Amino acid sequence: MRPARVTHLAMAISAGFVLAAGVFAWYVSTPPMPKAPMTSATGETPAALFARRCARCHEAEVLAAALRGRTERDRARAELRAFLDGHGHATPEENRVLADFLVGGGAADGR
């Protein structure tokens, strides 16, 4: 191969990687489709809400232990609620209950 062809091939492969990275970044930053609104007064315990919304991917004890290790619980609760609001899997009321449950230590004692 001639040097010019090698250069063009390398540029084409690089452009493909850049394009793939851009598509991936767009895909992971696109919020999920909104779901039908749930009533905030479902009557679920925080543990049941965690089991329904989060347990498929996360363990309550692991999350609660990490959050309980923080000295500023109000700040940890606020940061967790901000994360959950952006996560898009639950309503704001459910996010508040989940944050109180995890930061308050309820995951370990079943509250």
C-alpha cells in the first residue's frame, strides 16, 4: 500500500470510532420515555418500593451502607434525590421515599 492510502484508511477508521462514540454518548444521555404517572400514595412500604423500582439492578444493603457512611446525611439525601430524579425510573415522591429509606438506614433494618 502506498502511504497516502494508509493515511486515508487510518482517517476513515478514526472517523468511524468518533462517530460510534458520539452515537453512544447520545444514546446514554437520552432520557427514557415518560411512563404513565403513578399515584404518590400507593401504600407501599419503602422496602417494597425499593424492591419494585431498584432491586433488579441494586442491592439495598450495599447502597444503604455506602450512604450511611457519610457524615452529612442531609447532603447525601439531597444528592441521592438529585441522582434519582435524573435516573428517570420513579416519580419525585417515590424518589423522596427511596432517598429517606436508603440514607436513613431503613434498608438494613427493613423499614
